[in-house]
Amino acid sequence: MKIRLLLILAASLLPAAAFADGINAADTAWVMTSTALVLFMTIPGLSMFYAGLVRSKNVLSVFMQCFALTCLMSLLWFAVGYTIAFGSADVEQGKWIGDFGNIFFAAMDINSVNGTIPAPLFATFQMTFAIITPALIVGGFAERMRFSAMLMFCSIWLLVVYAPICHWVWGGGWLGQMGLQDFAGGTVVHITAATAALVAAIVMGNRKGYGTVPMPPHNLTMTVAGAGMLWFGWFGFNGGSALAANGAAAMAILVTHLSASAGALAWMMMEWIKHGKPSALGIVTGMVAGLGTITPAAGSVGPGAAVFIGFSAGIICYYATNFLKQKLKIDDSLDVFPVHGVGGILGTLLAGIFCSTALGGNGFSEGINSISEQVSVQAIGVVSVFAYTAVVSWVLLKLVDKVIGLRVDQDQETEGLDLVLHDERGYDL
């Protein structure tokens, strides 16, 4: 008995970091936590953020879209999305898409490892990114797209836009080989989703009465609560992308928080100057702009750069929102492109500057020796991802429109999608 106790005590004094198979317990626990945090960003975070911004007759439609996408994108990722993006282990991947050896996770079992974490955990963590990216697009066509059309478009889009671009950047593809720095999804998540949302808004046209009929958010309390959940979940989104419980994850969380804070205050300041009063909607939108903009740079920059990036995001995304709505008259219903798209572009480019060790960053990518070289690679990433997403999204939207129709009719839009598409009411007071 004494010997057994001594053995247990000795084992408890050994580092609990690594198992015999190379899995690190701390890294695994952190990425598990981050996976839950990123899923929490979509349900309930993004769902509530978006649902509060639409009119009361469409609140359930937004929840339904986000919830259904969570389920459908998960199964598509399991079936074929993951293997398009990351392929199977120990196989040299192509520049454009991954090999198809991991269809239905065929090359994965309980003993599979990805770095220092279990491979099934890495696949699940990446699955949560594949969930929230199509869900972000919902904001571009809110209050007017048919539910069936939304499911068809997002399903095909995941496989022909998101998964290939994910491979380009993170799965061993050509942008990653060039040295593109995108720590947690400035190009992969924010530019792709925002570009698709912008194209959808243009293809479908504005909501009935847009510009002449007031369309204020029906429940800002819900939106602010959802924004808080997004901020909380973003620690897993960016911090978890380190795939380890280490200094890189800690720094990513720090710069994420600082950028969100600076973005929120910058947007609030702009509203205060322009309109005489700061708004709750403005401060939470600035927070999201700060979060989206720091995302590609979270693993590359230091705290000072994060404050600059967030503050710039709050101001630039504020002007981009006004320009899109007031000058271009494009009804991107929930400001997906001016916040996530402009923010993703800005953050990706600034990552190329502030990654310099001379500016407190973690250094250039391998083979790159100057800010100008790194920014050039970042710009190539931005332009290629934007162009590919825009063209393919436009083709898909036209295809879906031909097959089942994209938009509800005018009378249905007036009645509201909750009743027309789901036969339910968000509120029955």
C-alpha cells in the first residue's frame, strides 16, 4: 500500500504536459475550451447580435438560419469540407485543395494526433470556424432570403469557397507557402464572409422600403448581450488559434481584448462627434470591428500595435458603413462588409507592417526580409481571396435563384419571414 501511494505521489510530481503519444494535456485542454468558445460565438452570440438588429417580424428567421447552419455546416465539414481544407496526415497537399483521404474523417481515429493535440479536436476546432463563417453572411441578406435558398447557397459555398481558401492559407496551400500571415481568419473568415454578404446584397437588391421606411433594430438589449458573448468567445477564436496553451495564445488574447476596446471607443467617439450622442449600437459595432480587424494579426503583433489597429478599425469601419449605405445605397442589412470585410482587409494589411520585430511584432514569415515584401504578400492574399469569393458567390447566387428562387415575394417580406417561412412569432404579447 505504501509503495502504491509513493508511486502515485511520484507521478503527480512529474510534468503533466505530455503523454507518450505526443499529446500535450495543457494544449488539449485549452483547445477544447476554445472550441466551445467559438461555437458559443455563433449560438447564442452571433444569433442574438443579428436577431436584435432586425425587425421583430424577422427575429426568429435569424435564429433559425444560424441554428440550422450550425447543424448543416457541421455535417458537411465532417463529410468532405475538412478534407478539402486540410486533407489527411502525412500526405503532401496540393496548392489549391487538400487530398480526399479524410472524407467522413476516414483517416482519423482516437489515436490520431495533430501537433500536440488530438486530430479529432483540431478537426472540431476548425469545424466551429466553418460554422460561423457562413453564419456571418446571414447579415447581408437578412429579412429577405428564402430559407431553402439560404441552406442551398451556404452549403455549396462552404465547399467551393470557404474550404478551398482555408486550404490556401492554413492547409498547406499556395498563400500559406508564400508566407501570408493570417493568424485566425482575416482572409479565411472575415473577407470571405463579408464579400459573399456584399455580393448577396447586390444580387438580391434592397429590402422593400429601404431608404424610405425606417428599419431600426427591434431589440438593442438583445444585440448588446450578443455582442458581449462575441467578445467573450473571441478569446477562443484568436487565442485558440495558437493551438497551444503558451505565450502565443496569451498574447493573442491580450491583443484581441485591447483591439476590441480601442475599436469600441473609436466608433463611439466618431458618433459623439458627428451626431452629438454616443449610441449602444455604435459602441458594440466598433467592438466587433476591432475584433475582426485584429483577427489576422493576433499572432503577429504586440499590444501597442493592437491598440492602433483597433482604433483605426473603429474609425475606418465607421466611415465605410456610412459610405456603403448612404453613398452606394447598398442594403447590406447588418453591415457585414463594412465591418468584417473592411476590418479583415485592414487587419491583414496591417499585420504585414506590425509583425516587424522593430515595431514589437513576432517577425516576418520565412523567406521574407522586409515590411514591403510582407505587405505585398498580404495584399496578394486580400485581392485573391476577395476576387475568388466575389466571382464564385455571384455564380452560386444566380444558380440558386434559377433553381429555387432567392427571395421571398413583396407580400411575404411585408408580413415577415417568421410567419411566412416558419409559421411562428418571435413575440406573442
